[in-house]
Amino acid sequence: MAGLQKVAVVTGAGTGVGKAVALALMREGYAAALAGRRTEKLKETASEGGSTGAKSIIVPTDVSDPQSVKSLFARTKEAFGRLDLLFNNAGIGAPAVPLEELPYETWQKVVATNLTGMFLCTQEAINIMKAQDPRGGRIINNGSISAHAPRPRSVAYTATKHAVTGLTKSTSLDCRSYNIACGQIDIGNAATPLTERMVQGQGVMQADGRMAMEPRMQADEVGRAVVYMASLPLDTNVLFMTVMANLMPFVGRG
């Protein structure tokens, strides 16, 4: 790999964790394909990353659409010639309603983005990584603390994030012969637009039905963690890593 440009695809790269990870990778010298639904947000990430001298392309992408995903990876290969890292990050939530009241269409949309989208991106990444020279690469999935424990009224998000763990394990096992490593980062309360509600008003619902504010951590710390996972040689893998706000109510009973 000496002398070769390292290349990453980051989904959901326009805001939050995806943006933080994309910028961290670009600071480490990666060229990046920045994927997401909002072109203007992707341009902001590209502009900030470009100040480090890193190369990037902007690829508006709907990960729930197979053709959109195929286009993302085709454009990445065309622009950079190879792929060393996929950060599978794009995801959505659903309104916090009782489980029995969640509309079928909402359930389907969350599954299509959080699980099927990650599967589609994984397939395309594998097809590039196993055929390139040098062979191989790394896939890192954003699992979330919700891959371990649910919040109240989060059945669609929680179910998909638990399923991501199965995808991570299957990918790790099935791709050994291709020199592709797959791991998962489970993030707790990174300070992003999606977690603003945790520190506003009454905060968020707890397991016992109380409302409470919750501590958050800087999203840049997730970027540092992903850079570490990505820095390992392909004969070494972090299968699961949990990065969380130390004071968030996850470890104890509640």
C-alpha cells in the first residue's frame, strides 16, 4: 500500500457523525467520496476537508435505492481507481410513538435506509475491494448504542441497529478470504443535530418513562475512533468498539 492514495466512501457525510468521520479521514490523507441526500451539506464537508489538501468527490446518494448505490461506487472507482474503506453511516430514525402505532410505511423506510442501504453499500464495496490490487479493504458500520439497548418508542431504529450487528458479523466472516476486514462502531450521544433534543427542554424519555437531559460527547471523538480502526493492518480488526459520553445512562440499570 506504500505510495498508494487511500480512498474512503462515507455515507451520510453531510452532517453529524458522517461529517466528523469524513473530515477526520481527509485529515489523515484519505481521498473521500462523500455520499448523502443533501448536496449543499456535502459541499460544506468537501470545502472543510479541502482545506487540508485532501481530494474528494460529492455524490448525492439515496442508499435505499440500489441504482443510486451502484452509481456511488462506480463514480468512486472512476475517480480514484480503488476503495480502501467504507464507513457505512447513513441512517434515519422515526417519530417516538407507541410501537403498535408506528405506520407500516415508516417502518419500511427506516429498514430500507438503515439496514438494506448498508447491505447494498457493503455488496458494492466488496465487489471493488476483492478485485483490486492490492486486494482487500475495510468496512466499518455505524451500529449505535441502540444495537445493544433500546430507547423507549424506538422499535424501527433499534431493530435495524440490532440487525446491523448481524450484518457486521456475517461480513467479517464471509470476507476473510478477500482480505476484507469488517467492524462496527457503536456510538452513544455524540453531539450532532440529531441529538440536540437530549439537551433541550425536558430532554428525552428514559426507560422508566421519566424525561431527562443526557450528557453528550463531541462528534470529533468518533472521527478519531474510526481513524484508529482504519489505521490497522488488514490482518487485524476491531470487531466492535463502543464510544460514548461517559455519563450517559447506558451502563447501569434504570
